Amino acid sequence: MKIEELSGYDIPEKYIQKFRDEKITELYQPQADVIRKGLFKEKNLIVSLPTAGGKTLIATISILHNFLQNKHRKAVYIAPLVALANEKYQYFKSFFGNDQKVAISV
């Protein structure tokens, strides 16, 4: 699935461009499968992928979609290590910019 196809799921071009800026042009197969199997359909999902398998991108797309749909105004991202939590905090701060408040608790 090309990153541009996210526009068909009501992801604005502004955010698709942010993914392009991160050099993301195509989703990995497991990421595309998660989207097709219900990421945007109010389903609970458990995503289990190896390191660098694309879990953060799936979480980012899900959080973004929920914010845009005004269904959930808050999201919690849990990381098992303080260093990883700090890394993801910086990522989400950069990705969402001033559009969303991002906080960290470790």
C-alpha cells in the first residue's frame, strides 16, 4: 500500500506529507494488513511485530485518525523502556507539532 492511499481513509495530505518527509513511501505488508483488517473500524487490535516492524507507524496512524474523527481526544502510548518512551515522546512532539498536546510520564 502506498502512503498516498491513506487519503482514502480521511488522513489529510498535511500528515501524508509528514510521512513522506520521514522517507515513508510505502507501508510494510503487516501495516497494510492492519489497516485493511479494521484499524479505522472501532475494533480493538493487538499488533505484534518484531523490532523495526512498523508498530509506531500503525499507532501514529490510529492516533491521528481518532483525533481527526473527534472520537478520542486523548491517546496513551506505552513503551517498556524509559529511553524508548523518550524517543517516542520526541517523535510524537515532532509529528503532531502544535496540533496536539504531547506529554510524557515515566
